[in-house]
Amino acid sequence: MLLLLFTVSLARKRKLRENYTLLWLFISLVLFLIIGEYKMLTGLAGIFGASPNSLLTFCGFVALLLLILQLSIMNSYQAMQIKNLTQKISLLEQKFYQNSLLKIKNKVKISS
């Protein structure tokens, strides 16, 4: 319950982006439902032949792996965007430098 309230608080203060907010709200709601419905957890544990504690630990481990995977995908996408933007800035700086040299050469020709 505290995770849910903390996530909403961060989202309202604009310290957590919308896509992360939805992810954390989903995680906190799932955790709240699993912990709140202990009978459901014991039923699932019985199906898999495990204790409720080990099933909960396993689900948490899988959730963390999925979270790391999602963050890695976003990190890769942002790295690609940074590379593309850096290349565009470099091209723009090169064009600007060439235009500045042309203007200087034209001024020199006019004054000579």
C-alpha cells in the first residue's frame, strides 16, 4: 500500500514519468492483490508444488527481471537517440562553420 501511495505522490510531483508511473502502479497493485489474497497465493503455490513464501519470492524475482529488461530496452533506445542527435548537431555545426567561412571570404573579396 505504501508503494502505491509513494508512486502516486512521485507522479503528482512530476518526479516520475508517465510510462514508469504505469509500470510501478501495476507492480504495486499486483503485489497488493497477491499479499491481500493469501488464499489465492496458497492455491497457486499448491498448483506449482511450492510453499507460498518461495512462490512469492520467485514472482518477485521474475518481476525484477522484467523491470530490468524494460529499463535496458529504454536505455538502449535513448542511447541510440543521443547518438543520432549528436550526429545531427555535428552536421549542423559543420554547415554553420562552412557558411561562416563563405561569408568571410565574400567580405574579403568585396573589400579587396
